Amino acid sequence: MNCVEFEIQLAKLKSGANPGVEFLEHKSQCPKCMELASRADELYHFIADDAKKTVSPFLSTRIMAELDKKALEVHISIQKAWQIAAVSLALIAGFNLALFMDYRQSPTDADSVLSEYFFAGNAGMEIENNWLKLSTDEE
Ligand SMILES: [Zn+2]
């Protein structure tokens, strides 16, 4: 038996089955195949031990609870996003309304009349003219 045949035989080997004389002979002569066989044994033992372990009967309940919690978190974050969007829209609407109101009030707004007056470039002249006009009107 060569190494390739050994590996094929090892892969086909069922737990507890007799591998045959040639297989055991090659295993005792070839260090590489001995290592391979012992690793396969370790793996089979690990799988067998793991299969024996009992799973908590509440495991599925715990998994489902965890999944529900995650779903709830997503739901809450979507709710928060909607709340933020609603507040943002309200703020934008309020701001636009304030601008609209300001625009409507602007002709009578004292501040805008004053700023228009002082940014006109000839503020001093107008004051003088108005004063002159007033003083001439009084006469
Ligand atoms: Zn070998």
C-alpha cells in the first residue's frame, strides 16, 4: 500500500471498522501516514465527544429572544429616524414661515426702514434736507 491508497482507505474508513493488515502495516512504517491517521482519530473523537454534549433545552428560546431583541432595536431606530425627520420638517416649515412673515412685515419694520435709510449712501444729506425741509415748512 502506498500513501495515496492509505489516504483513500482512511477517508473511507468507518469508525470501529477493521482497516486491514496492509493499512496497519503502512501506518506503522510511514510517519506521515501515521500522523495523518492520528489526526483523523482525534477529529473523530472530537466529533463523537461534541455530539454527546447535551444542549440546553432553553437554547432555542434564548436564540429567539435575542433575535426578537435585534428586530425591536431595528424597529426603534426606524421610529427614531421618522421622529428626527418629522422634527426637521417642522423646523424647516417654521423657518420658512418666519421668513415669509418677516418678508410681509418688512415694509413696516422699523429696522429695515432704518437700515435702508443708513445704507442709502447719502444719509447725512437726507437728514440735512429733512431738517431743512422741516425748518422751511415751519416758517
Ligand atoms: Zn504513507
